[in-house]
Amino acid sequence: MDKGTQTMIDNLHKNTGKSLEEWITLVKNENFTKHDEVIQLLKANHNLKYGFANFIALKTKGTDAGSAENPDDLITKQYKG
């Protein structure tokens, strides 16, 4: 994990009182399929700023570069029909 990601995780817990895992569980329980739906939920219902909301949305879906075991898989998923 890169330093920036770890800092974001640490700041998320520090500023919200919830760990990344807790946020991911909360989002998964909502069953949203669209990235923007997750962001809007977190901003409206939990008063998160866009940066944290986007980070949680990406980590929940595993669509950020840091979540991929093989970064080339992200390109494959992007163009998969």
C-alpha cells in the first residue's frame, strides 16, 4: 500500500471515527451499483466531503489501482462489455 493511501485511511478514521472496513460494510449494505450513488449517500447522510466519499466508493467496489492484484485487470474491466 502506498503512503498516500495509508494516510487517507488513517485520516478517514481520525475524522469520522469509523474505519475503512466499517464504511465499506455500510455501503455494501445499501446495495448501490453506481459509483455516484455511493458518493451522494455518503455526502448527504454522513456529511463526508467528496474526497473521503470517493475513496470509500472506490475501495468498496475495488476499482482503484491499489485494490487490483494485477493493474492490467483494471484495463480489461474498463473495456469489458
